[in-house]
Amino acid sequence: MAFYEGRHSQGILRRDAAEWPDRSTQQKGRMRFPVKQMRSGLEYSMAVRKTAATQKSSTAAAKKTTAKAKAGTRTVRKASVQPADKRVFISNDDAYWFGNGTHYQIYKKLGAHPSEENGEKGVFFAVWAPNAKAVHVIGTFNGWNEEQYPMVEFNAGGIWTLFIPGVQEGELYKYCITTKDGSKKYKADPYANWAELRPGTASKIADLSGYKWGDARWMKARAGKDVNREPLAIYECHIGSWMKHPDGTADGFYNYREFADRLVEYLKVMKFTHVELMGISEHPFDGSWGYQVTGYYAPTSRYGHPKDFMYLVDTLHKNNIGVILDWVPAHFCPDEFGLAEFDGTCIYEDPDPRRGQHPDWGTRIFNLAKKEVSNFLIANVNYWINEYHIDGIRVDAVASMLYLDYGKKDGQWLPNQYGGNENLDAIEFFKHLNSVIHGAYPGFLTIAEESTAWPKITAKPEDGGLGFSFKWNMGWMHDFCEYMKLDPIMRKGNHNGLTFAMSYNSAEKYILPLSHDEVVHLKCSMVNKMPGYKVDKYANLRVGYTFMTGHEGKKLLFMGQEFGQEHEWNEATELEWWRLEEGKDDNYLNIGLKYYVQRLLEIYRSHKCLYEIDDDWAGFEWINADDADRSIYSFYRKCPSQKKSLLFVLNMTPVKREGYRVGVPVRKQYKLLLNSTDLVFGGAGETSVPEVLRAKKGECDHRDQYIEFDLPAYGACIFEFSL
């Protein structure tokens, strides 16, 4: 993998190994290693770590300061001579590569890490606060004494360090930062691996070592897959509101382990390939859904210990289910204990509010021009991959990062150096992020939630793109929802609402999302967007989901919409599972819809033509995209690696079409795989569609053969045939 570094007017600038500066001989006593043999910034920091593990530090033993703490007398050491495999420390190389924005494993050094010096076990603390006058570690281990444990700035480079013996896992701590004007700020650790349960705001000591992973087979298989040619059916899920624990507690949260066992069983039945988890990074306010983060390196403590989260991912992997995290590099929570004005100055955000603040959201914007900030975020993705085996990230609010004027009025934003509204630093950041991550971790997914027509979101950086694996097709989502909520009589005037997306489908690699954003804030649940009586609503949704399954693009569905949750999503309450209880009210509609989505995903995963070609006309062909008067759509999916193809015929009105003819590509048999009106799916039980149809000779839909059958009202039919 080529090494990404720096900015270039034509795109990303890559340096090959031979161009790297050889710093191994710049200082006597420094670690020596073959810099020119390494190929990437990631491999560089791994080499630093490996070398450090086999030699002793050249730093002489420093002064010792003794102080009384709650747990007894502890000796504080600035440095010591100790085998490096037991001692965590900041080296000159760590500081250099962090300052250069390319220390992709800096999370192993910054933060709070169990360490050992001179035979004493404790915790090594390190924090970046370049403009602080002084920094002290405070916590439960010293009664929050603000003077007892002063940190030492490492080589005047803005990183403050301290080893404190005797500190145990689970203890709370913060940094007491004295600003240049003498005031104090009490900050949580930006690199903390665990946090106090809200409303508490302290960081928490965590030991991430020792978990025994059992997903080696999954991880090996992931690295060998071409994600564009694999099925991808994502279940978007919020742990705290998926299902409530019957223990009667106020929150009613299942912990990560309990949730894992329940979710795995459900997803295996439903046939989803991945789960996308919302709100995993620590955040103070439940109502933000996890999109205003304070702990980027800490799985939220709402659901347990970090190792419990490892268990969740491990369990999903062992059951062949991938894990995607919502990731929020666009902005961060402005709360006093967080990243905002961290050392008394704006080191994570731009000090100018026209660049550093979102007026609509009340949040701070990362200053991506600063290399340490870019490093903080890119290393964060590395952290989730290496420590938790995450399979992908869905990057939130990408458009807000790409446009300097996003959500801002005149006077609230500043143009770039060329007078435009493009955020040049964000462009480079995404290229940097994706080139590093995809180069180091084949098969890992980076997904952009980008709502504009910004070009080449999924093109490679060397081709002028941003390098994402996929982009959410927000245009398709909007058009689909707007069309489906129309009264059937109005649909013929909006027929192109469902055909337009294919006109630009090859521009990007898309995911078709029906996400949480579409079922909140008075937008209604998916089933209640549909027109008509209750049975009509469910019939509409079955046809709509069939269209989604057949359309090119990977799939995403928010939890509860697979069985027809009728109320909007509320993060404080669980899904309406009672709707799946048999023999109750009209629950047969919900039970039927759940089974229908399951059958759609079974068909999706078992037919390569539905996922092997998702960004090209070679995988999709309209039969009739122009039957607007009857609001009927017909098309088929195909792929070169499998003879089996699928024909979709969809009736978007409550009018049965007797003797409906569909032009077909070959004069062969067409086997009915799915009829949305079957009783088992909650339909009316329309059985007039034959199990097998034989194509007849005759012109129809500009083809030389056709099939003919009675197309049910609100009917969706899928036929299998061989080309």
C-alpha cells in the first residue's frame, strides 16, 4: 500500500517507501529500524511498537514524586528503565508521526493504559493539550485532588504524560487542565476506552487486553471478498430501543452480551447479512441517538464493559453477520467536559465560529486542517477495526463536511482559498481515510451518508474520488417514499418517481436506505406512509419492499419496519413486538409482512443476479418502465456468472389486471417464486397466478415473446427463469 501524506492540487499525494525521511539515525540512542523497507504509515507505527517491545528505553530514570492517595502512598514516575513490552510510553517517533497526522495507532499511546514500571503496575496517562499551562490527573484514586499528580509535557510538543502506580481498572478520572490565563477545565479523556455512565461525565480506566476472539474464520473470509459483488442487506439498529429488558429498571437496557444472543437469533431468521449499530460511541444525551459524541474511543457504558461489546461483535461474526458502526466525524458535542476548547483554546475545532460551529445543530466542527485532529479520527477507525473487529463504518452527515456553507446563511461561513464553498480539508481527509483503511483492511466498508450530487463519492482517490465503498442513495429514498405515500389514483402522474434513480445508478456504488431518519419527526412509520385502509397499507408496503429488493443497489432497513411497526420510532421505548403475537387483533398483517421480508431476503441472498452487478445496466433491464396509466413496473435482473435471472412485475394500484401481458427476454419457462398477495404474507390470497408460465410467441413490450397472467391488485410477482 502506498503511503498517503500531504496535500496535492491534483488529488492525494502518495509517497513511496524510498521517499520517506530516514529518521533512524537523527539522534543517538533513538530506536533504529529499516524505515525504507516499510510501505505505509500503519506499518510504520506497527514497526515502532514491535521495535519498542524488544529493547529498553534510553530515557534515564527521572525524579520520583510521592503522594498520598486514598488507596495509599503511590510513587509517580515520569520515566523509568523497564522492558517495553510491559511499559507504555511516548517516544520521539510517536510524537513526530502524530504531529505529521499519520500515527494510525496513536490510540495505543494517548489515553489511559495499564502499564508497568520497575515492577509496579499502574496506568500510563497521556493527553494532547498543546496550549495548556499545566495538566493534572484527577480521579477516584486520589480523591480528585487537583495538585497531587502533575503531568509532564513531552519534549515541549503538546503531549503530557504521567505514570501512576496502583491505579486499577474501573476507576474514574479526568484531566484538570490549567489554561494560559490560569483558569481550570475538567476534561474527559479524548482517547478514553470507557466512560462513566451518564449523567456522569468522567472517563473510566479500562483494560482491553485478554479477550479471546473466536471469529478468525469470518475475518479471513472478509479480507478475501469483493464487497461490490457480495449480498449486503443491512439491519439498522439502536440497541437501547430494539427491545427492553423485563427487569423493571428505568432504562431497561439489555447489556451487550444479552443483546447479542437475542439479536443473533433474530437476524439469522430474517436473513440480514449485516447489522448497523447506532449510538455506540459514548454520548451524554440519549435523545441525540449517538450523533453528538464525547467519547470516540469508548463503546457507550449504557450497555456494559468494552469487552462485552467485543462479545457482541464476536458472536455476530461467529454467526456470519457483519457489524457496521455509525461514525460521526462531521461534528462533536459542545459539552464542557468534552473536546470543545479542550485546553482553553480550540485545538479540535476551528476558533472562528464560521468554520468551527454548526449553527443549526449547536455543535462544533472538527478542524481537519490540523494534522493531529485528522489523526485523531483516522486512528479512531483503526481502533474500532483492531480492537473490536468492526466490519464497516457508515459516515454520518458527509455533505455537512464537504460544503463550507452547509446549513449556514450568508455571513455564517467562510469560503475556501479559491473563493468556493468546497471544504478542501474535508476532501483530503476522506481521501486520506479511505486510502489508508482500504489499503490496510481489504473487505472493510466505508459508507457515505451524502445527500447531494457531489461527484465520485465512491471513485478511487487516484481517480479523483473520495474512495468510499458505498454511498447512501438519498435521492432514491426520497423518491420512493414520496411515490409510495401517494393515493394510487395520483401515482400515474408521478410514474417516473420510481424509474428516475436508474438513470444515474451507475454514477456511484449505492445502498438503498430506508433508515431511522424516515420514521421520525412526524414522517410516520413506513407502513403508515402508505395510503388506504390498513390492509391496503400492508399490501402497498409489500409491493414497495419488492421493488426495493429488485432495484440495483445494496439494501438497508431500519429496525421495526420489517414487520410493520405502526408508531414512529422513539429511542425511549422498545419496538412494538406485541404486533407479532399470533391471534391478536390484526397481527396477521405484521406476522405476514415479517415473513415476506424474510422471503425477499432469502431470494436476494440466493440469486447472484440481485447483487453481483449493482452499478451497471449489465445487471438490470427494464421490460416496461412506461406503463404509467396502470402504474405497473416490470424489469428483470441478470448476471453473467449465473444462468438464473429474476423477472419482477409490480402493480401499484388496487385494481386487478386480468390477462396482463409482459414481454420477456427468452421463450422459456417462468417459475413463480413469490406472490405478495398470498395468505401467508397477510395478503388476500389471490391464487390466479400459475406456478409456471410458458412464454408465448408474439410482440409485447418491444420483445418477440410474452407471458400472460392475471396480475393481482397491489400485487408483486417474482419469476425465476434462465437466459
